[in-house]
Amino acid sequence: MVVYGFEPIGFEGELVTVEVDLRRGIPSVDLVGLPDSAVKEARERIRAAIRNSGFQFPLERMLISLAPAGVRKGGASFDLAMAIAVLVASGQIPDVGFPVVALGELELSGRIRPVAGVLPAVSAGLRSGIPYFVVPRANLREARALAGSAALAIDGLSDCVRLTAALRGIGSAEEFGPRDDLENQPAGGFSQPGADQAFRETTEYGDMADIRGQFSLRRAMEISAAGAHHMLLFGPPGVGKTMAARRLAGLLPDLDDDDALVATMLHSLAGALPERSGLLRRPPFRSPHHGASAEGIVGGGRCRKPGEISLAHGGVLLLDEAAEFRADVLQSLREPLEDGHVTIARADRVVSYPSRFMLVLSCNPCPCGNLGRRGAVCLCSPDEIRRYWKRLGGPLLDRIDIRVPVKPAGPSELASGPGEASATIKQRIVAARILQGRRYEGLPFHVNGRIPASGIDKFCGLGEQAAAVFVEKAEHESFSSRACHATLRVARTIADLESAQAIESRHIDEAFALRKYGDDDVFWLIP
Ligand SMILES: [Zn+2]
């Protein structure tokens, strides 16, 4: 019986063979195969856990080998694989006769704690033809998220005897049977997926009904969500920009199977998957603080984990007070915006994580925040305002198709009652996404927001009248070619929201209004 652990490397990782050799001699434990300090400490944890679980720790010379030796092993998730290998080698639990991947961190009592990276390990196991996994109970749903995985939950090392019997049962059966039958202990605490989802949507995102008035903001959000267009929200502090960005994620359709798997893997690698979670189906919303470390936002570094920009994969990444973020962090967004992944150079190798998100930048209109605010005085000079906006960086801002000034809601807007609810708006968005999905079938992109420059003519072609309106407006606003492309993509989305085949001049008018801010000195609607 070969016991495997798993070492994540970037988005993927490697199965690690754990072998134990026992010989007569002075009792000792040697650990070889590039273990880091956390893995080395496992020797003491395993010794205590084995004893406290009713087994004997072998009083012999013990060699534990982790292979391949060239891969550096980190973290405590190897504890369980090593403990099982020791128990098998010393004949205290039977050899099941086929390979098993075991993941879990041991407490001294023998209890097993949940670990990060279970889903990537299951994926790696299945790719290598190993369908048998032993995982901490809190990771069980995650481990069973992929078809073909026969995963069993373990609460403590003392379960090993029961577990090997169960594994033998599965291994000898022709079929694994319904996957939920594999667990022979009450699940406890599992709720229905549907119920989970409703709970998350109302608590995590909030509802659009909470946004009173703000009609142009609401409209811009609907368009942005329908076509997955990146968005800039600017306006004085306290007008609800953050509140809006959070609700934008709630407007997005559920993740498709591919994105759900990728998003769940990334959360698993970062140790950010909620306990007892299966596949993540709702788009994530991430909002890192501008004071957070570049490692935390971009990923990699010493923690060797995906960062916020990868955790936002499939969902919304909000950079609140965007101009306050470090220039290198803002720069690092260019690669994911362009290619949908981020590459991080580490000391020993280069890793890459998927990172495709809708970017929402939110910022004040000027350093003091008062520009455009009624009854307030902005003391910033035009130069200061220009420098402030420059911090966002032209190349980054260039990729933002929709730029919306957000003003405080007036008294009549506040008294207008609740706005349209997220669920209703989402229906229109889903319908528009279905049209896009059909149009872009078989292509590497499937939303208007990602039409590459080379596809603009084909997918955003204009009739004669619309073309005349477009040219006139583009000349009047002296739009760059990037700005023209952005406008056409957004116009396509506006037409899709109406299920209109052709882009009409009214779609173009609206798209221009959503793109005019942020270039040159157009930072605020001059009254
Ligand atoms: Zn100001």
C-alpha cells in the first residue's frame, strides 16, 4: 500500500510518496526528502498522536522518506500520510493493497485538523489514476466535488482501523456507488446546497433594493454585469461606491463548471474555502485593503498561496480607494486583465495562478474628495487632481470600459422607496449572457467585455446610421482607438440587454456616456 501526501506547486502540485522503513537499532526517527521545518516537527506530533490514539509508536530505527526528493515539502498536511505509513509499516493497521492519498494535520491528541489544498490533491490523484482519498471531515465535501473521487472522512487517528476496512470495501467493489453512501458516519452540519446559496447571496452581497435612487449607477452596474465590463466608480466618500461593488457580484450569474472548479481550487490552496464547502458556485467578491501586502494581493511570496486577485477568479475584485494602492500592485493587474492568469517568480521556480475577474476601481474624484460635491469646497489644484488620477495609471484605466461618477443621492431619491431587487435585475443579465454565450461559442471568450481588439469589427459591427453617429461622437470626444473599442463592446452589451440584433444609435449614445470620464482632464461633470 503506497501512501501519498500532496505538495501544492502554484495552481497544481505533486503527489508525494511517503515511505517508512523500520529496522532494529537505537530508536530514532529520520526524515528525508526536502521537508521544511513544519514537516520536520511532524515527527513529534506523529509520535504523540499515535500513542494517544491507542497505538504503539515503534521503538526501532525509523526512516521516513518523502519522494520525489527534489520537491520542497511544506506545511502540516503530510502528518496523516506519515502516521498511516508508520502504522502500516509496523503492522498495526492492515495494508489495503492499493494506493491511497491521505491529507490532514494531526493534533497531539490524535485528532485531525482540516488542511488547505484538498481539491487540488484530489485532482492530482485522479489524474494519476488514484481515486482513494482520506481527508479531514471538514474537507470531505471538497474532496468529493470531483466525479470519480472515493473520499472518506477521518476525525482522528484512532479511526484508522475502521477506515482501512471501509477502504477495502470500496476497493473490492466494482463501482463506488452513490458517493454519499461512502461515509458511514452521520454527516452532521451539512445543509442543502440550495439553502446555502440563498443564505450567501443575501448576507454576503446585499441586495440592489438597498440602493435608493442612483439610477445612472444602477443602470451602469447592470450593463457592467451583463457584459463583464470592468468598472470605475468615482465620487465623494460615503456615496455608496463600496456598497454598489459588493452588490455587483450578487448580480453575476452562477459560475459554470470550469470556473467553479478553478475558483474552488484557488480557495482551497489559499486555505480560504469555508469549512464543509463543496464547489463554489457563486462568483466571489474580494476587496483587499490598499495597505495589504503585495504578496497578499498578488499571491506567492513566502506563503506560497494564491492572492486576492486569484481568489476573485470568476467574480469581482474591488480596489476601494484605488489610487492609494501601491504602484507595483496596480501594475501587476495588467497581466491578469490581459491573459486571465498571474505569474509569480519564486526563489526556486515560477508559478502561475488563474486570475480572471471583473475589476471595480473605486476612488474619490480628487485627493480631498470634495470635487463635485454640492455645498463643499475642493481645495485641490488641477495639477494635484491630474496627479491623483495618474496614479491609477493610463494602461490600467485603459482597460476599464465603464466609468461612472457617483453622486450623493438627493432627498427625493432617498424617499423614492427601495430600488429594483437584485433577483429581478439578474434575470435580464442572465438572458444577455445567454445571447453572448451563443454568439461566442467555441471562442476563447464568452462575454462582450473580453472581445479582443481583433474581434471588434466582427462582433460589434454597425449599420450605416449607427456608424455615422459613432464616428461623429468619437471625433467630437477625440477618443483613442482603445476608447472606441470599449464603447463598441459596451454598446453591444446594451443591445444584448434589449435582445437587439443590431447595435443602434441609442446604444452608442449610452455607451459613450459611460466611457467619457477619466481620459485627459475629464474627471468630473462640469456643471
Ligand atoms: Zn479636492
